[in-house]
Amino acid sequence: MEKIKEIFQKIIQFLNGAKVELKKVTWPDKKQTLASTAVVIIIVFIVAIYLGIVDYVLAKLVKWILG
């Protein structure tokens, strides 16, 4: 029983520490969040196109080699 109380105290101590640390965080505002999201979406789109082209070229190359 004492072991369970000790575990719960450690959990509560951890959660209190996490709460204190989260209060120190500087959260981005809506404008920064939207701008960052837009950049990520654009980069993902560009990488997807690049990988699609590379996949297409390699598939054609393998078909040409294997005949």
C-alpha cells in the first residue's frame, strides 16, 4: 500500500512540474501558426512531386534495363 502512495506522489509531482514548465512556453499566435502550416504544406507538396518524378524515372529505367 505504501508503494502505491509513493507512485501516486511521483506522478503528481511530475504533473505539477510539467504544468510549471508549460507556463514558461511562449506559444505562437494564430498568424505564426498559419504561416508555419502553409510552409509545411508547400514543402510537402514539393517533396511529393519530386519523389513522384524520381519514382517514375526509376520505374522506366528498371523496365528498360529488364526489358
